[in-house]
Amino acid sequence: METTRPRARAGLLRQLNERRILATLQEHGPLSRAEIARHAGVSGPTVTRAVATLLEDNLLEEGDARQAAVGRPGKVLRLASRTATVLGIVVGARCCEVVSAGLDGELHPDGVRSFQTPARYGDLVKGLVRLARAAMGQGVPVLGLGISMPGLLHRRDRRTVVSPNLHQTDGQRLGDDLAERLGLETAIVQESHALCLAEMTYGAARGATDFAMLDVSEGLGVGVVNGGIVLAGHSGLAGELGHVTVELDGKTCGCGNRGCLETVATDTALAAAVSERLGRSLSMDAVLAAVRAGELDASPEVERVLQYLAVGVAAVINLFNPSMVIVHGRLFDLGPSLFDRLLALTGERALAPSMADCAIVRARGNKRLGAVAGIIRRLTTGREEPLG
């Protein structure tokens, strides 16, 4: 026991140093060894040893030499983009996607594969495994898999408690099932938290420690980051603003309740309202195409969705007092003035002091980037969500 403990401590220290270096490169981009030492706060010899291991493990790669102010040019190090890759999976109510990216987060343009979401869980797993294996067969080592998952995801046992728009995953552990079949390290992140990661790592929230993400695409979810930490709740189930009742006798929601906010304030709600008026089923893609072609005027339905969405945005501002609210949804693509309309409506409902201190912006990231950011974060820090 006397000899085992120091070895264990030494191994842990090496691992911490390696993760610190990876996190430094993720934050600052390509750096020389000397720059890594300065930014990470570790010694030069420690950087040299850690970098050697990370290069061997395909987590880093060397770039072109860069001229230093004095002395010889030094090669820069960067997160692997050519010598290794990660996969990201976006599970949606209608469509599932598998994407590939480097550890720098750059999505490979020819690495997107998709299929229609099947009704049975077993078929969902088979479809994702098939596409993931196709992506793994490209000759470049795959280091891990990140998953953006809708619904209430139990953080401790990685199980979907209930997914109102994807009930075939209720009670299932998709991350564990895919890890077992693919032999990959897997990070599974609730989709609102995945969007938070995308914005923190690559988008509008870089450098921000207090913001809220409002996802109004298929369902309506909220991710709140306070002090750099996602407010996940006791079991990771926080943020389900979409299942707050706003119409006492409203439509039945996928959760079983009636009149939930997500039945009136999302892309899905907009497409459903237009479909009801026209007497035929239209997807959000079809609504967008028809409006852009001048074949459809959806302004009555859009205005109603914006009115309810403003209630949701104002609630987030009043409850959490964030410095920024980032909104992820496609309905704003219907017209250049729609986001300004949302801002005006939100201003009528939010508390004035909190509203004055909060920026409301459109998302720059997406769930693909969120899934990739989840597995990169796990590889570089040992965690898959920004939980402190």
C-alpha cells in the first residue's frame, strides 16, 4: 500500500496536467509549448512530457513552425483535426443525424449522415450504430461519441426518464447502449445543455459565465448557466419551461398535460397551427419553403407563436436575471423583422431592470456542435457538461 499510493497520485497528476493542456488549447487555439506552459501555469518539462503522451494518443498534432520573437521557430500544437476525429449524434423527434469532427470542433462537411427517427427504440439503436460504424470506417481513429438527447435525462444514471416527443426512448440508456455496441467512450448531454456547450465553446457565449439558452425548435427547453455551471437540478431534470401550463384548456402535450408552453411557442407549434388552418400536414421545412416562395402567408400563426414565446423569454429573464438569453429556433428565418418583434414583445412582459441588463440574441451554434462539444469536453476535462 505504501508504494501504490504515490504511484496513484503521480498518475492522477499526469492526467490533470494533460487535461489542463487540452483545455488550454481548446480555449486559446494552436500554441507553442512555451505558450502552453504560460497559459496553463505548468512548467516547461511538464508540458514536454504531457505533450509527448497526448501526441502518442492522437489527441494533439503538430502544426507548421511559427517564427518566435527571438530564437528558432517553434512548432505549434493544436487539438487533433487530421489524425483523429470524434462523432456527434443528434437525436430528434423526426430525424437523427451522425456527424464527424476534429477535436477542434470543425465539422467535416462530407461527414453528415441522417435517417428518419424510427418508432421503436431497438430500430433507433440499430440505425445509429449503422451510421456511426460507417463514419468509423474512414481510416482515421475515432476517439469518442457525443450525443444530444431530448427529454428529461437523469444525469446520474444517464437514463431518459421521459421524452415527451420521443417516447420510444423513455427509460432507456442510449449512451450506454451505443458505447457497448461501438466500443467508444460516450458523452450524452440533454439537448438544451448541448446547445449551451455549443454557444460556450464556439458561439455567442464564448467567455460568458451567466446566460440562458432557449431552444424552441422541436420542443421548448431551457439551459441556464450561472457562474459557468449549468443549473441541472437534483437529478439533471431542470429547465423544462416548455411544460409550464399557459393555456388551461389548451392542446394535449406529449408529456400528457394540456396547454403546455411548447404547444404554442415553438417551430413545431407553428407548423402545426399552419397545418390546421390549411387542412393538410406541413413540416417546418415545408412552411419555410412556402413562405419564401410567396405561396403562403403565415403571419397570423407567427404572431401568436411570438406572443407566447415572449412570455417564455420574459419568464427566463425574470427568474434567472441572465446577462444574455440565446434563442435557438428556425421560425425567425421566415422574415428579417421577426426577431425584433420578439424583442419588443418580451420588453412588454419582462421586468424592466432585468430586461435592461440582458442581451437577447439568436443562437450561432446548433445541436450538432453541442454533441461534438460534449464528447470533446469529456475527453479534455473528464466531464461532459459544464458542471463546475
